[in-house]
Amino acid sequence: MTTAPANFDCADIYQEHGYLVRLTKGRDARVQVFEVFGRPPSDREPQWAPETVFRCEAARDVWDVVSPEARTEFNRRLKLEGKPAGRWGADETAVQRLFGKELLVLLWAVEAPDVKPEEIAVAIRNWHGLKPEERWWLYTMTAAATGLAHQAGMGWRGALRQALCFGTRSDTFHLGAVAGRGTLEPRVNTGFVQPKKKSKPKKNDGPGFLFVSVPAE
């Protein structure tokens, strides 16, 4: 039984505009993501090599945490469309264009070596909370200015980290800030004058129960 090729709705990266996820080996194993401008060859080309753009490089440890979440999300939507489920390959995986954009939004947010495991978990949660269209927009804005692998942490790349990784225990703050309104710490008012209490008028008591009223003659 042959194993199905590793891809997510991208059967031939040479003929489709998509993304290629490549895993390196060795002591410093990395994940690399390339945008590939695949196209069918013309009848005058004996061979052709689609143009590529190196978009991201991150540690393999980060990929091992991120990749199962991305696989679950992509396969959920492929199932809704009646398409075969995809899988990550041991070396290279072709990913269809829109999925590749969404994957990069998540990887760009957690690619820095100082991102903590807690921040990665929060970024995944926040990424799941975005609609696909929102992820596409974030990709477009980021790729337009800082979309190359060597631009990690710059501009929109840094903003993605701040946005998606926000929500850890270290980010907690006063409830008043959550609602948008709050107060400063109370300060003693030295000019405060305690208002005087007004004395209540005494009631005019009757003769009381010890006296018996005498009817008038």
C-alpha cells in the first residue's frame, strides 16, 4: 500500500501557486516555508522551475507544537468541502495558497527564539479564534512590508506577535482597565470636613401608661 503524498489540497506545487513547507535535519533542525509561484509549463519549455520566496524559518520545536493544530484546522475545512484530508510530510509538504497564508500568520507570531511555550499556546488559541478571512488580511498586510524570512520581528511581524501572543498570565491587569474605565488609587482629602449631625427634635410624650385619663364633667 503506497502512502498518499504529503500535501494539503495542492497536488503539484510546480503547477499551482501555493506554499512549500520544508523540514531540515540535523542538530539545528528548522522548518522553512517558501511561497511558490507554480504554473503549467509552456510547450516550448523542456523544463521549468517556478519562482520561490523564502517567507519564514523557525525552530523545529516550534513546528512540532504548531503543525498538529494547523493540520486539524485545515482538514476540518477540507472535509466540509468534500476533499481528501492532508498530512505533513517528513521532508516537504505542499500547501494550497490560502492555507499557506494562514499558516504563516501563526508561524510569524511565534518564530522568535525568545517566545515562551505559554505564549505559543496562547497564539494558537487566538489564531483559532480568527476567521480565515481575518488571517488572510493579516497575511496581506504583513507580507507587503515584512514578508521575508530575514525580517523576523520587524514591523507587522512584531505586531503579530504582540497581538496573537497576548493573553498569558503575565498580561493580567486591573478589572477597571478591562472595562475601559477605572480610577486612580484613593488619596486622603486633607480638606475634608465631617458634616455635623443634626439633632432630632424630641417628641412630646403623652402622660404615659401610669396615668389614667379623667373624663371631663
